[in-house]
Amino acid sequence: MNEWNIINSARISHILNATKECYNLYEKEGIKYLKLDIADEDSKRISKYFKTAYEFIDNALEEQPTNSVLVHCAQGKSRSATIVIMFLMKKMCWPYEKVIDGLLKLTW
């Protein structure tokens, strides 16, 4: 199964691309993108992107209940996770520990 088939079958409508190195591959297929040119470096202050990222995700989910947002980075270990955690903390008014506990309980 190629990437487009996965995105299509998961009904992804929006993609937040938190990388410098990846292109927005599926804009022509109608996927709405937000590209944040965040380098994967420990010294990078990702918090300066929080407001923009939050608004993109929140607007996508409010726009239509069936929308799904994929948040990705190149390695999937820091930038994307940080943005998803930030979104849940702000949207749900949850402390960090509750978000992490909830994410760990998800069935993959």
C-alpha cells in the first residue's frame, strides 16, 4: 500500500508538516497543508510555532466533524509529538501528565 492509499483510507483531510526537509506531496489531491519549517535540532524553539499549529488543527477539526489531521515530522520523535501534546493540553485544558497517560492508553 502506498502513502496516498494510507492517507486516503484514513480520511486525512489536513496535514501539518513540521519539517524543513519534506515536501507537501498531496496538495494536488486536495489535502490542506500547513508547513512549518522546523529544523530537528535541540536548540530550536518549537514553541514559537504553537499558536499557528494550534489554530490550523483546531480550525480543521471545527470546519467539519469528519476532518482528520495528520501531524508529521521527519523522524516522528520530537516535533510532531510536541505539537500534538501541546494541542491536547490547550484544547482539553489537561496537564502534560494527563495527555501522556491518555496517549499511552490508546490502542494502536
